[in-house]
Amino acid sequence: MSEPRLVEVRRNVLKQNDVIARALREQFRGAGVFVVSLVSSPGSGKTTFLEKTLTQLQPRYRVAALVGDLATENDAVRLARSKAPVKQITTGSLCHLEAAMVQNALQDWNLQNMDFLFIENVGNLVCPSSYDLGENLRLVLMSVTEGEDKPLKYPTIFNSADVAVVTKTDLADAVEFNWEAAQHSVQSVRPGMQIFRLSAKTGEGMNEFQTFLSQKLAEHRSIAQI
Amino acid sequence: MSEPRLVEVRRNVLKQNDVIARALREQFRGAGVFVVSLVSSPGSGKTTFLEKTLTQLQPRYRVAALVGDLATENDAVRLARSKAPVKQITTGSLCHLEAAMVQNALQDWNLQNMDFLFIENVGNLVCPSSYDLGENLRLVLMSVTEGEDKPLKYPTIFNSADVAVVTKTDLADAVEFNWEAAQHSVQSVRPGMQIFRLSAKTGEGMNEFQTFLSQKLAEHRSIAQI
């Protein structure tokens, strides 16, 4: 197998990605926008969660979203129902977003007009982990229907994230979700990681999450001003 | 972005993979074993489905399974409850199995002693699509909780598969799963694709699937003898 060469080429792509991500982060800081990215396996509920979050935040904040997928504009159409500015990035065969794609998508948007920018990555628990997008906070989502052991099976992506969000809690009883086991999985991969439990369908936990985001934005701006 | 070079290197890896996959397929044919691979996103229920399938088939058939994951031996432990021979392949950071890994894992197994060999791939809807493992039949699973549009968003993997299996049908009502939309998604990506609907939890649809596998094995052996 030509593994070593593959790895070497990937390393170059990553290095270039890091340079662009650093520039993006600097740009976000300058504009005072707080950037949140979302990673998860396909079908974990990223888009539903994000649509609700955009809707909830809008009375108080100016929000926008980028959303990545291999194909279709479905998610952008769904997110646009929130009335927030939304742009789809289609990656073709690539299983992750790269910083250059984010930079490109933001070209005709004025970051000064945003409080929060959300970046929904391609649904994948492997590929996105090593690509910095310049975000301030990376959320990893897992739905109760996926089982409790996902952090143990995909440790890298849980390690690359800042906060875990357990979604679809309305189905927890139906799938006999074991909260203790899930918590143990997360903590053994990333000790001390904050975990939110919520259901975008019933609204359970959504307010707590919104409060958390508001605090994060305030912190971000107070640091940016120093 | 150094995309073109990346693609070129990948092509070489794939070519080598195809050579090994062809050798594996020949070996499987010679031994009269029918090889079924499973792909899906993480948490779609591959392992539960496979554990039940192994258990159901065993009174009549000799079965075995290989299971791929980035980390942990969890799935092999779960599958071993079926009493079938099971081997875990841990891929490290690779988001798919390769033919060489299958070849290596099979070294100390006698294929003559098997009717069915199952290969559960790493949970991923992108990476495994282009790697032939020498299998006779590739199943793509999607759970009702993931939503109806997964085939549209991940067309390549649905196109690379032979049969679709919709899992966790016991949760279909709870998530208001739209069968018609799901069927439309599958058919628009791969017209004519056979779709099974089942729940490994309640057993719904499992017998039909077992009958299907038995027929496939019989066909396979009658062709192999020509």
C-alpha cells in the first residue's frame, strides 16, 4: 500500500489549510463574529438543530450559516426557512470542508454584519477532524439513535471538538439510550468535555444551549477588545 | 489546494486495491463462499443487524464475519455473541477497509469452511465507496432516524452498493419517516435498486432478508459450478 506517500501529500494539504484557517480566524476576530462549526455522522440532526438555533437566536443576534455536503442544496433550502443568510458548499467527492472553501464562500458576505456564523460540515465522523476552519468553537453532535459508543469508535473527531451535543433526546427512551454509558464514552476520550442534551423537535435543552452561545459570544468579544 | 496530486496518488492506491480485490473474489468463488459487505453511516445499526443475521443463519449455514473500525474491538465483541467466528480490523485513522486488510485478516481462516462471509466496513458514507473488497454483494444501510435524503446526499456510495436496507423500522412512526420520499431518493440515485425494510430489534423483515441471502448463495454456487 502506498500509505506513506498518501500521508505525506495530505500533510501538505493540511499545512496550507492551516495557513488559511489562521487568516480566517484573524478575520473573524477583527469582525467580532463568533464562529461555530458542527460535525457529526450523517443524519445526526445537524441541520434541524441548526435551523432551530438560527431561528431562536435571530430576535437578538445577526446570524448566518454555511453548510457543506457532497451533493444537493437540500440543507441550504432547509436552513433558509430560518430567514437567515445561508450558503451551500458542495464538495463533490470530498468528505470534509476545507478552510479555502469557507474563505471562498465568505467572499461576498460582510462579516461586520454578523454576530454568529455557523458552519455545518459534511456528515462524517472521520474526514473533518483534521481540517481547521478557523472556527471559535467546534461542536460534535451524536444522536441517541446512534448508540453510546461513538466517541470510543471515533476518538479523533471527539478530541478535535470543544463541546458535545447529544441530539434527538425525544427518542432516548425508545432506543433505551444509556446516558451513563454515553457520558463515560465522551469523558474517556476527552475528559471534562461539556455535554448538552437536547431535542430540536421538542425544544428540550435548546434554551440552555442558546444561553451558552450568548455567553461564548460575550467572552469572545471581551477578549477580542483587549 | 493540491487536489490534482492527491487524486493521482489515490488512483494508484485504488489500482493496487483492485488487483487484490480481484484475487480475493477469485478465492471466494473457488471456495464457494458468498461474501456480503455492509456500508452505512456510523450508528445505522450495521452491527445489531449483522449479529441477528449471523444468529439466524447459523442453524443452516456456516457463517463468519470481519468488522472494521478506526478504534475499539467493541463490534467484534458484540458479533461474537452470535457464536460465529469474528475478527476485528482496526484501521487507525483510515475511514474505510481496503482489500489488503481483508486479505490479511483471512490468512488463518479456511474459506472452505464457510457459506457466508460478512464484512462490516467502517461507518462512513463516503470513504468506503471506491474500495472493492472482492465482495459478491454490497449492502448499504440507512436507518429511518437519519432521514430520507441520504441517497441524494451521498449518491456515490448508494451507487456502489447492490441492495439498500432501511433499518430501525420500529422507530419509523416516532420520526415520521416518509417511505415514499426515501424510496424516491434511492430510485433517483440508483433506479431499480432493491430495498429491504427491517428492524433487527423487533425482527420485522429479517426473515425476508434471510430468504434473499439463501437465494443469492444458491445462485452464486450454481454460477460458480458452470
